[in-house]
Amino acid sequence: MARKIGSRYTAHQILGRGSAGTVWLGEGPDGPVAIKLLREDLASDQELVGRFVQERTALLGLEHPHVVSVRDLVVDGNDLALVMDLVRGTDLRTRLERERRLAPEAAVAIVADVADGLAAAHAAGVVHRDVKPENVLLDMQGPLGPGGAHPALLTDFGVAKLIDSPRRTRATKIIGTPDYLAPELVEGLPPRASVDIYALATVLYELLAGFTPFGGGHPGAVLRRHVTETVVPLPGIPEELWQLLVQCLAKAPASRLRASELAARLREQLPVLAGMPPLEVDEPDAETSEETTAEEPASPASPGGEPVRRRGAVSLVPGAKPDSNRDTHTSMRVPGPDELAGGARGTARAPRASGAPRPGSARHRAAARRRRITLGVAAAALAAALGVGAWLATSGDDPETSPQNTHTSSTP
């Protein structure tokens, strides 16, 4: 059913939902638009409405080919909406779910586009704060780029900043999606441009590998890994591209590249990546809990009979519908210092050989016990064999090896 948004726009049908609100296909004075209608409880928050109006100039002034531009901000009764350019295409998460992982050339071309958009935003003093595949749109009507990649545009600028008020996130809350959160955000530091670089590097890793470098399991475990663990190398990609990823996933914000530098360096890699197929990497199992047992439930089967692997951002609410892990700007508790220090340090989850058990799981512990038993039996058998050999060597039954005959006579 159509509904009026302010005096100039009409919303016709829902395109998608998120934790902040609903995106509608709409119509305005200049043609089709996308309208992000924020939730009613947000629209009734006078402090947020004030911030909304204050951000108007910055958001409307952000124009770039790789940014979904905000055309208007509407405050009308219970309606609080951002009117944006309509992009005819799909989001990067949808493509990733369909293809599992992208060829390196296409992945790098897409991320370079997004880095260009971030460079323009950062130059204007705007930090996105929620870069992830759900917020990258692929323009299916645009010209194909390297690797057959459609032009990529970053959307949802300003939403995180609007919703992140001191009253909403007071001391114990953070805004964002766990898989893409920079370590400094986990530790409670204010967001700078470098948090977008870290998130974008995480997206690139995910496009190449099919899973995020620190994701999987409980959100608290994901947050801990961002702070305490180092990224696992991806086999099969050029060393220079890997070093770019490592630099942009550095724990220290100052070590990361600027968005303009990242875009330029990525495009330098495109000739080397031409024709390279998607990587063959096994996804690590997601951690479930310390009490994982051997009777883990089987994953649901795909139409082809193979287990379905869940990828992307983890759901923040137990039992939530699959679409809920697309929610943007969900508040969650910042883990305490003891929690952050309590996890395994060193290397993050390593891709495993197909069928191998996850380290620390019940299957892994059972396999370790079997190896210990096998080694023990082998050691006992070896000791017994050595004992029999020693007994034979000293028994004197063989005159050629008896101790009394070890020295030959000196006489002819």
C-alpha cells in the first residue's frame, strides 16, 4: 500500500528491512527514489531528531559516483526518513551468498570502488562506521569493470552516527556488526576514519575466502578475536595483496592505509589478478560454546545434499531469523578486560582441511585421546621389543654373540 512521506514523496513497496528501519521504493518530484524510513521509536526521540537535522548539511553534501547520495531528509510527524538515490541492482551480501566467494579480480575491483567512496566521505569529515556487504550496492545497470564486476556504491552513510547518541550507547554499548568492528571500537575508543578501513579490509577478506577473518560463534568471542588475534594468511593470493590486507587489518589504527591509498594500491593489483579463479579455502567451523559435544546437530542440507554453511555476520539475538543478521547498528555489550584477555592469543581461526575436526571441539579432543592411546600402545610394544632384543643379546645362547666371545684370539 502506498504511503506519503512528507509532502513530496510517496513510498510504494518495501525493498528491505533492518534494525534501524525499512527501505521503500518511492517516488519524488524528480523520479524514483529509495526511502529509508526509520523506526517509530527513533522518530519519537527528540534528541535524535535534533541530530538528524544537524547532520542534514553534511549528508546532503556527500556526492560521489561510489556513494549512494542522500537527496533529502524528511521530518514529518512520526516519520523520520532519508531519501536516497535508487540503485537498480542488489547488495554485495546477496551476491556473496549466491557465489560463496568471488574471483580475486572482481573482489578487488569492488573493494577499490568502495575505498574511493570512503575517501570522498573521509575528506568531508564523515565516517561511515558500518561498512559491510549489506551496505554495498552493486549497480546492475552500470558498465562492467575488471573481472566482470558491477560498479559498487556504499550506502547508509550517517545512519550509525544518527542512532549513536550518548544516551543510547552510554558506556556499555557499541554500534556496529561484530564481524567488521575495528579493535579500537571494541575497546571503547571514538570512531575515526581508520575504522572504515579495517571494516573494508574485512569485507575484502570475506569476498576472497568466503568467511570473515575473526567471525564465527558468540558475538563476545568475535569481539575478543578482533583485539587479541592475528589474521590467518590466505593461500593462493599474491604477496603484495596479502600485505595490503594485513596492513589494513592492523590492530593499531595509525598503521592502516588511508582510503585513497588503499583504492590506488588495490587497482595496481588488478593486472596480476586477471583470470585468477576463486580461492579454494575451507571455512573454519563457527565456535558454539565451551561445552560442544560430539553429538552436535547436523547442518541443514542444501538441495545438492551438502551441509549448508552459514556465512557473514553472526546473529546477535539467539534464535533470530536468518534475515536478522543483516540488521544494521545493533547495540551490544562491550566485553570487559577479563573477557578480552581470556581468549586464545595468537592466530585466528585457520582454514582447515576438509573433514578435519575444529581444534578444541569434542571431535578434536577425542581424536587427541585416540592418538595418545595409540602412541602409548606403540611405545609399550617398542619397549617390549627392545627388552626381548636385549635379553637375546645377553643370554649367551648364541656363541657368536656371547660376551665371552666378543674379543677374537690373537693367535692364528
